[in-house]
Amino acid sequence: MSKNSKTEAFDHFSFKGEKIESPLTKNPGVSYIWYWDKEKGMYVPPTPPIKPYRAVRRRLAGGKVIREQRCFHRLEQAREWRAFQDCDEV
């Protein structure tokens, strides 16, 4: 039986695209973005000014469910944005 792709260990050396995201444990809706480095032949963390954390949330607006996403420099910012509906800090 094969493991689910969300629970499978992240392989830094196996190419799956120029950019991939790995979900963070105990942080639902928040993932870390990794970029493929052709010279090193592995996924590496992004270099500034690229924001490495992506958060996704759903909220109700006008009777419709709206899916929103944003990228952040720090994990705390991503958590805060997901928790509060009117948080504009980036």
C-alpha cells in the first residue's frame, strides 16, 4: 500500500516541478514553498525577497464561499492571517 502524497516524506532530490509546496505539520492551510535549483539538483528554500509561506483560507462573503491565498515572510504572519478575517498585514 502506498502512502498518501500529503503524508509522504518530502524528497528534496526528486524533481516534481520548478516550485512545490509542502504542508506544515500542525498548521492547517499553511505550506512552505520550495524551488528547484538546477545546479544543486535539489529543492532549496527561496531567497529574499521571495516569501516562503503560503496561507489559504475560506470565508463567507455575500452568501458565497470565497477562497483567498497570500504569501508571507514569516510563519506567524501566515497563522495570524488565517485566524482573522480582516488582517491586512503582509
